[in-house]
Amino acid sequence: MRWVNRTIGRSHALLLGTIPLAGLAIAYVIAAASRHAANPADKILPLPAAMVEAMAALLFEADPLSGQLLFWADTLASLQRLGFGLGIATLSVLLVGLVLGALPPVRATFGPLVTAIAVIPPIALLPILFIVFGLGETSKVALIVIGIAPFMIRDVAGHIAANPREQLVKALTLGANSWQFLLRIALPQAMPRLIQALRLSLGPAWVFLISAEAIAADVGLGYRIFLVRRYLAMDVIIPYVVWIALLAVAMDFLLTRTSRGLFGWAHKAGH
């Protein structure tokens, strides 16, 4: 059987997926052990024991100044900012993308504007956001929204606009108006695409969050990474990066399960 025609079961897929991760972990340990054998004071590739020791202080020991467990305070702050940003972006996409995709006059009028905003590098807008909204939470959330919403709007609007015209003809023949077409035909078909667009936007959303926290924050995962970098504290930076990756994977998994549970008809069998 050719590889292009192979069907991988769930258990085999899980096993195959762990192989490169295990290989990467083993390669790191070997490289770290080799560097420390040559230079016991090496900070570039800390040994697992050093990372555990460094993280234990952040996980279980309260900070003398704030009285907080810094790791959990950083995680909570970042997830709150990310949650607000993703929530506002999703609502914006649901409203704007639906109207742009289903109503040609609106698409012709505002489509170029959305495209123009989408091609602007969001990081370039960060100084403007700090000037307009200040250095507080609003500017960080706004960067996430501006960074991912235009892309998601274009994706969802394009998906709706590409729906078979027969659906519109049949709906109008049965007496539906534009509002009914939006709610009963366009909206149900847009929801799976919206979740897919949100999944694809998780990576950029984390990038914008970490960038904003690195510049102006006093708590957060990005803030902590850029704070300890001046001390070459890779024993903190690497676990934080791994934790961010785990959070992103968990969010992607939840979105996938939600989409399959609510909109199973939109997913092909075996995918």
C-alpha cells in the first residue's frame, strides 16, 4: 500500500506524534549534558534538574514583593488578555465577516478597507496603540484583536461568498429575505469556518500577546521571559516557552473538539 493511501488510526497517530517530540527531548538532554561536561557553568542549555529547581521557586514560593506565586500570576494575566482578545475578535468576525460575505454591496464597499487593514503589520501599530490607549490592558488586547480579526474576517467572508448560489436562489424562491438568509443559511455554514480561522489565529495571537507584554507589562508570560533574559536565565525561559506551547495545544484541541461536537457535518469522516 502506498503512503498516500494509508489510513492512520488514532492510537497509531498518537504514537507517531510522540516520536519526534521524544527525539527532540533526548537530543536536548544529550546536547546539554555535553555542554555541561565541557563547562559546568554553561547557561545556554540548562540541564533538566536546573530547570526544575528554577521553576519550583516560581511555582511554589511566593514573591517577597507581591506575595504572588509568579508562575501562576503570569499565566493568569496572559490568559486573561488572550481570552479578551480572542473573544472580541471572534465577535467582530462573526458580525463583520457574515455581512461582508453574504451581502455583495457591503463587500464591495468595505472589502478593500478590511484588506488594507489586514496587510498592515500589527506590530507596527503597537506604538500607536500605546499612545492612544496607554500602557494598560486595553492596548494589549487591542493588538491581539487588530492582529487577527482582519485575517479571520477575510477568511470567513470569502467562505460565505463562495457558497453555492443555488442556496440563495432556493431561499429567495421560498420567500426568505436577506436577514433570514443571513441567520438560517449563511450563519450555520460560517460557524465551522470561524472556529477553523480561530485555530489558525492562535499562533499569531500568542505572538502579539508576548510582544505587547515584553514592551509594557509588569506580569505575564511574555513579561517574565523578557525580564529574565538579561540574566541568561534559560532555566526559566525554556520551561515558559514549553508552557506556552502546551497552552496553545490545549486551546487548539478544545476548539477542534468543539467544532466536531457542534458541527460534525462539516468534518469529513476520518479527519
